[in-house]
Amino acid sequence: MWNNFQTKVEQGMVAGITTIPGGGGDTIEAYVARPDGAGPYPGVVLVHHLPGWDEYYQELARRFANHGFIAVAPNLYSRFGGGTPDEAAAAARAAGGVSDDSVVADSVAALNYFKGLPSGNGKAGIIGSCSGGRHAVLVASRSDGFSAVVDLWGGGVVQSADQLSANQPVAPIDLTPNLNAPLLGLFGNDDQRPSPEQVNQHEEVLKQNGKDYTFHRYDGAGHGFFYYHAPAYRQQAAMDGWNKVVAFFNQHLL
């Protein structure tokens, strides 16, 4: 999928921060990137990671738009105030973090925003990394409307009883019977959240429930191996994984 474009064809995008109706009737920020054309284009809701609604997710949204998707990345920390992404993330952590209910509501709101765009084709996937991977699986298990879900090394899909809280009352793995979209998971074998054993556990439950899923695991990669701005970056695994993500969404959203 990388570098697969025609050099003689005009290509552009429209991208920037806007506001959308969020969960519970609140107004929240969202970064939206879309191809500059009439469409129809498939959609992708981006669920940001624990470090926050940051520049990496803006770049990821533009990358999806460059490959023919309308990307909507809601600010899940909008209610914790403004400032830099680091400041907003710190405020969210100080308040006990964002609740699962809030993430589900804002993700569904982002989906509804996409469905209201005239250039959309009505079909959207959801993707998240780290805590966002957990959230993507959670959202796809608690809501209808998503046609595909991608979990990028989502820590906390598998949780023991002592790890649950008021904000995270249920482990996403326990909602597997309700998962209603095909799932793609990408994991590093050097990761410990999720560990290879936890990935095995998740895979076994998916099999038991007859779910449509594909997992890929990378040797020599740990947590966050897509993050080219961090030491965790693993170039070969990241590029292979990106191609798999785009192919998966093209398969289920076009």
C-alpha cells in the first residue's frame, strides 16, 4: 500500500481541528482529515493513546486521508481542559483517567459525525494503539455501526478482577461474545502489556466465540513499534503492519 499512487493524478486533502457533538451532548474537539474530493470515501475513527490527543494522531489521520479514508480523531480528553497534549493528558491522569463509558460515547459520536459527511460511503472502521487499542476493541464490542476494528498492541484487553475500576468496570475480553466486527490485531513479541501470553488468551477466546479475527506478531518489537518519534520504533514491523492495516480496512470498508 505504501507509495502506491499515480504520479500524474492530482491529489490533495483537507485537514484540521474542528468541533463535533460528543457523548452526552457535550461539544468536543476532533481532528478530521479527508481526501479533497467528492468521494465516496470510507471512514476511520482514531482512538488516541494514553499520552493523549497528540501530534502523532494528527499525522496518522493525515496518513489515512492520503490513502483514501476520512479520518476522525476525537479528543477523548476534551473535558479535562486545554493546554498542550501533555498538559491535557496529565490533567486526565490526575482526575483518574477517562472512563470507558465516555470513550464509547465519544467514539460513537465520531462515527455519527462521519456518517453525516456527504463525501463518506457510510462504512467506518475504528483503530487505536496502546490504551486506544483496548478502547477500540471495547467500542466495537459495545456499539453497532463499525465495520472493522484494529487493535494496535492494546494493553488491558485482558484484565484481572483486581485491575478493574469504576472507570474500567469490565475487561474487553469478557465482552468478546458481543464483538460485531472483524478484528485485526498487531503485537510485538517483546511487549509485556499485552504480553504474548495475554495475546494468546485473547486469541483463544476469539476462537471459542467464532469471531472473525487476524493476529500478527512481530519478533524484536515491543510496545509502540509504530512510533517513529520514539526509541520503540521498528521500521520493518511498522511498515509491514501499516500495509496490513490499510489492506484490512480496504477489504471491509470499500
